[in-house]
Amino acid sequence: MTAAVFADLTDACGEDPSTFCEWVFDQTASEFWSGAADWAVERPLRILLILLVAFVVSRLLRRAVRGFARRLGDVSDDERLNELRRTGPGRYIVEGSSSLRAKARAETVGSVLSSIVTATVWTLAGLLILSEVDIDLAPLLAGAGIAGVALGFGAQTIVRDFLSGLFMLIEDQFGVGDVIDVGETTGAVEKVSLRTTTLRDVNGTVWHVPNGEIHRVANKSQVWSRAVLDVDVAYEADLRLAEGVIQRAADDMWEDADWRDDELLERPEVWGVQHLGADGVGIRVVAKTRPALQFEVERELRLRIKEALDAAGIEIPYPQRTIWIRNQGEHPVEPAPDPASVRTADTPRFRSPLEVETDEEGSA
């Protein structure tokens, strides 16, 4: 191929001519028909191939994401996912078959990951298609990079909330219906999204907490809860008798069919003296309850213990103070002296340096 022919081929089909364009040029020796064949046949075929590959890759990746989400919804099948949960804050999740809560969490995570995968694959496919139609991608990528940096600085809080919400869903730190403490407030979870968590506190106030602002969370209703009471009795009371009375009241509640198994999971236990306070001695009693029912159990158990202590004649202490009262008749108060009669100490008058110098010259 001569230099002139090669130049004509380059003009018709570009620096890297395709096989089809080169074949048309060989058959027709025409730059027009070679270029037209390249635009009409070769490039559409390459674009169609890019679309086909993107479609297949997107389907495969989304299927993989659905499989991951399905294993995430079943806490007993995949040991690797269980290991992932054990390394995070959600490592105390109950083991067993998948629940509705786990399925909802898996659907949310799967939907988000599928959207990310689809957007990434088709964005790359679009860039490849633009390069096929001879559009210079350098300015586009440069502009997109600058816009991405600006958007990253402006939306870094949203990105942080999004990532925090994604990991909270994967690790199952809490879910709808749980009672959690996020530092600023404590309440029942009403909604969990990738950006915010909605709580309702005991006063009925609804709190919308960004997930990125939750630096630590205490779940008070995951798997099981515990009612903890510190009952104070007077120092004069028989502590062993008081422990027995408290245990009997707790046992009566355990034997009550309305509380056993429905709220209480185990027989309440008296752990003994917890503290020696300023006014009384604290005795601790604990009860293992179903999730989020510890507050109801505490109220009922506190009432039963109060009635049992009253029946046993054991006094619940109240603040006691020793007060000294002085008899005014035995110690009369003298009237205050007249300020005019009070003699003050003689102090020398302040003299300026000029007066001192004048006195010294006069004495000389």
C-alpha cells in the first residue's frame, strides 16, 4: 500500500481503521463510501455491542446483589455474613431463621445496591458510546471531575448519612419498633431510611435524627431486655429479711399467669445489697423480660415490692437530718454597739514627696 493510498484510507477510516471500513475502501477506493459504511454499519454495530455487554453485565451484577441480599435476610445460612455481623455493633442479634424485619432490611439494601450497580454500568456504557461517535471525553471528564469535587464538598453530610444508614441496615443495629438511645434522645423507632432515623420519645415528640449524627446507639429492646430495680430500705431494717420479702414479691409476680411468659422470660432474682446510701441501703432485684417490656415490668414489680415491704413492716427510708436549736434564753444576744463609739486605730496621713522634701529643707 502506497503512502498516498494509506493517507486516503486514514482520511476515510481514521488512524485505526476497522476491518469493514478498510474492506469497503479496498473495494471502492472511495473515501465517501468508506466513511459512510463506517458510520452506517461499523459504529452502530460497536454501539450495539456496548449496549449488549452493558445489559448482560448489569443483569449479572444485579443478580449477584439479589443473592447477597437474600443471604443477608437469612441470618443462619451464610457463615461469612454471620461473621460480618459478629464484627460489628449488631453482633448480639438472635440466631435463627429469617424474620420479616430481616427481609425488609435485605430488600432495602438490595434495592440500593442494585441502583448503584445499574447507574455505574450504564454510565460507563454511555461514555464508551460517546467515544464511538468521536466526541472528545477529556473536557467532559474534566468538567465532571470539577463538578464532582464541588458536589462532594457540598453534599458530604448527605453522603455520610447515606453510608451510615447502609451499614446500620447491614449490621441490623436497630429496626422499627426498637427502643434506642442515640444520645440526644431516647424513643421507639418509627422509621429507618438511608438518610435519617425517626424516633418518638415518651412525650410523643417525633425526632428525625440524621444517621451520620448517630455516633453511638444503645438498643434497649433487641432479643431480650432486663428490668433493674434498686429498692432502698432503712439502715435499721433487717437486710436479710428485706431481701427475702423482695424475693417473695418477685416470685409472686413470676407465678402470675398474666406476667409469666408474656412479659417475664425468667424468674426475677435478688442480687443483694447494691449500695450504702446517705439515707438507706439499696437492694437490687432484676428480671429478664421480652424486648421493650422492661419498663412495664419495672412499674408492676415496684408496686408489688412496696406492698410487700409495708406488710412486713420494713420501712422505706426518707431523708433524715440532725438539727441543733439554740435556746435564746440561755444565751442572750447583746445589742450591737454604736458605730460612733467605736475607736479606730491612729494611722499616719499620707504625705506627698514634695511635702517630705519641704520639711527636710526647713529642718536643715
